[in-house]
Amino acid sequence: MTSEELARAIVRRLRVAGHQAYFVGGCVRDLLLDRHPKDFDVATDARPDRVAELFERSEQVGAHFGVVLVRENTSQVEVATFRSDASYSDGRRPDAVHFETDPRQDVLRRDLTINALLLDPGTGQVLDYVGGRDDLNRRIVRAIGDPDLRFREDHLRLLRAVRFAARLNFEIEPQTLAALRRLHGLILNVSPERIRDELVRILTEGGARRGFELLDETGLLADILPEVAAMKGVAQPPEFHPEGDVWTHTLLLLEKLRHPTVTLAMGALLHDVGKPGTLRVADRIRFDGHVEEGVRLARAILARLRFSHEDSRLIEALIDQHMRFKDAQRMRESTLKRFLRMEGFNEHLELHRLDCLSSNGKLDTYKLLLARLAELGEEQLRPQPLLTGRDLIEAGYSPGPAFSKILTAVEDAQLEARVQNKTDALALVRAEFGDPPV
């Protein structure tokens, strides 16, 4: 059973039991836009205890807010009781909620008109109390009621408005946009984890360039990512970057992202974050050390936004390695093979492709590396070692720091096809490092 099938079954059962029930929120918006919803939510006048009574496989995940999670096989649907909210003293959650029987009261507490539509899945009837359907047709993102009040209630709505405008390629209604510009600083009261999650969605759901242009236009970018905002106006050498400054280059990369992973998206955003702090003009514009500075800044950003250790490690690696591609055509065979077998190399290669397309447009190295990857099998990239430390000990060498250097030299020769067996490898060791002590 899909999530949509489960949601339809939930609505039917609630109605048979005498309750109002509708699809609500993002799934209605997406269905009306002929998009496939990621998930489905149901709103009802049934109280949480009643919902739990009607659905055996259910769990009250937000009892205070009237939310019950109903599961069936691998699908799940959130069922929420109509409610109205009291004041939001913490800028995140209402201080109190009141369960309602009127769906209009439930709609008026929501953030954006396009997210506040109700749909009867049986008849296709849409309940629209806030002009959301007109806003969908006009391709507008508009806060419900007073935008200042909506954003002060939950400060994360500042980022959500930007995200939906970017994802849907909608305009932000003027009064809503003005409120974003006035209140952008409130975002600093939001937890880093919630900010991170919205930024990731902006980067990965489509419209990443538009999203970051809106973040910049509203002042949100300088609040949450001042290191990225610093890219604006940082000139680059036109012979390598005819597209313009670092900010323009980064926007072009973001524009080319297509269903990226979190790590690739963040790597694209931050790959040149070290340039503003390393700019100098000598014989030409230079950014000496920008990779190292970029890794340092990225590490701080990722820690600040509470990215996982694993994601942070991979993102930092993308930044650390992105300039190595310029040397790929001159690499020794052993160096090149090690480069190609680097963890997550496909993401490194994709970042390189985006980097090139967003600057000089030359894909010679990209095409070469694609060809080499197709040509080389796993055994050629990661051959079984010809020698181990135990082999060296048995040959009479004393364990120590030199072993690592010796084994690396042997692997270099193996990757370059200069040795093919253990006998050849030991001969190379004696030739380059001398015979073992007697």
C-alpha cells in the first residue's frame, strides 16, 4: 500500500465513523500542480484518542498538537486534529493549542496560502479559505494573513517561504517579501539543526540557485552563511573565469545541480568558500591557499550547522580535492589510479564537471577520466598487494616506519605495471632500499 492509498483509506474510515477528514497541506498543493507528493497528511475533527482507537497501527507522535502517525506496511501518514494556536513565545511552537471542529480555524494557523488547502480525495472538492488556489495559479508565495505575525510565530517560516519560492519557481508576494527583509534576523533564534535541514532542502529539491539568490536578497544569507555572502564581488581572473566573481560562479554551479546528494550540494556551495580570504593581486588575481582555507571554513560551517561527522568528512574532501583535477593529465599512472579510486570519486568527478561548465566550459579532463574509469577494472585500480609487512619481515627487514614507504613504493610499481609478482617486488625493494641487515 502506497502512502496515497493509505491516506485515502484513512479518510474513508474517518468519514464512515462520522468525522470530517481531508488531505491537507503540501500533498494538496503538489496534486494541484500535477506533481507527485512525497508524503500525504490528513486533517480531521476527530480527537487524537479517537484516531488511535480507529487505527490499530497508530502512534501519538505529537499528542499535545493532535498528531497521530498511522502506519501500514512501509507506508505512514500523519493524521492531525483541526486546531487553532495560541501565541508563540519561543518563535517555534505555540504556547497552547485548541482542538477545533471547523477546518477553517485549522487553516488560518498555517504559514503559506499554498500550503493551506484541503482536498476531499473522494470528490476532488478543494476547500480554500485563504486564496491559496489563486496563488497557485498566479505562481505566488504569500503568507496567510499578516506576514509579520506569521514569521514571528515560527521563525523557520522565513526559510520555508524562500524554499517554496525556489522549489516551485514562484514569486514571493510583495508584502511577504517585505516582511522577510524586515525580519530576517529572527532566523538566528532558530536551532542550527532546523536551519541545516531547510538549507539542505533548498539545495536538493530543485531551484538551488533561485533559493540562494532569494536568501541573499532578503538578508538571510548573511545571517546564516556569512562566509558564502562574502563571495559577492570577489573578482576572479577572467582568463580562467569569464563568468565573473566567485558568487556568480557558485550560483552557476547551484543552477546545474540535478537531484544531488547532500554532500555534493554542500560541496558545490562551499568549494570556493576560501577564495574571499585568500584574494591577492600580483601578476594576476590569485587565491593562493584557498583550498586549505576553504576546508577550514567549511569545517566550521558544518560544525555550526550540526552536519553529521560522515557528511562533513565527505564534504570537506570534495573541497580539499577539487583543484587536483587540473593536474590529472600529468599524473603518474600510480597517482592517477589512486586518485580514481578515492572514496566517493563519482561525486568528486561531478563537482569537477559542474565547476568546468560554470567557468571555462572545458571538459577535456572530465572526459579523459571518464574514459580511464571505463577502461580500468577494479583489479587494476585496487590490485591485491604483492607484498605485506609480514613478507618484509620474512625477507629479513626489521619492522619500523620505513615499512610504509617501502610498501607504497611497491604498490606504485604494481600500479604502473613495473612489477607483476612477489619475486619482482622483493627485487625492487632490494634495489631501492638496500638488502636487509645481516
